[in-house]
Amino acid sequence: MPGRLVQSVFKKVLAGDMTPPLLDQLKAEGLDLAAEPPEEYPRTLWFRAIELTATSLYPMVSEPADQQRQLGRHLITCLQQRNLLKGPWLTVAKLLGPRRALKQVADFGADNSPVKFEVREKSSKELEVIVDEGRQTEFLAGLIEALVGILGGKDSRVATLSSTEHRAVFSATWR
């Protein structure tokens, strides 16, 4: 995973959630947010950092998968609240709606994102999202669910249809 991207998630997006004990845990695993980021972090470090962060932020949630889904939703909420999802883009994306906006994000991300995904339209209120990453599917489902919601999809729901280590397929629905 690109070093600057990983550090940005934790230093900018989740900045208000980082406690000293969590920062110490992340540092012990190899993610020192006070240091200059390397060009790349191992994907295993990213997955471990997500686990630690989800456990730290949601200790009242007993299941790790549920903690990760909550973290995925929270990450998108933080992007919006901290104006890291730019206003004009978000305004236009809301006008486009979840179907078209997510397709545009997938097309743009084909060259710019460390995680590749594809969006297939199933109906006017349902998408199939295929992600070239099959680990931490609940975290990914939470990200998609919250993103559909901020793009105007009311009562968004995401279910994992299938997953392997290298691929996950989700169904995203809304009303």
C-alpha cells in the first residue's frame, strides 16, 4: 500500500480518533505516524492497522467483523465531516446518484487506487461491486455502505455475496 495513502488515512481522516495507546500499538506493528512514510507499506501492516483501530474505536462491539464494518462507515463519515471529500465533487456526485457516481469512482480509480474495483448495475437501486481484495470484507462493506449513503442512497445496505483472499463481491442496495 502506498505509504502516503496509509499515513493520510490515519493522520488526516482518523486524526481525532487516534489515542496514545492506539498510536503505540500501531508503532509497535511498524506504522509510526510520526515518521516520514516509506514508499510502500506491506498490505499485512494495513490489515493489522485496520484490526487494531477497529478494536480500539469499538470495544463495545464484540465481533471483530462488526467492529471493522463500523470502522469502514466511520472512515467515510470522517472524510465528509472533515471536508476531505471535496464539496464540489460531492455535490455533483449526489446529483449523479450512487449508481453513476460509484461507476465514475471505479473508472477513475482504475489507474489511481491501490485497490481496484468494478461496479455493475443490477437495477436502479442495486449495484454489484467487485473488489480485487478479499480480506476484511466487513471493513470494505462498511466503506461501500457509507459511501452509497452520502451519495444519496437512503437506507443503504451492503451484503457480501462471495469472497476469496483476492476478490470480494458485494451487493449494495438502497431505497
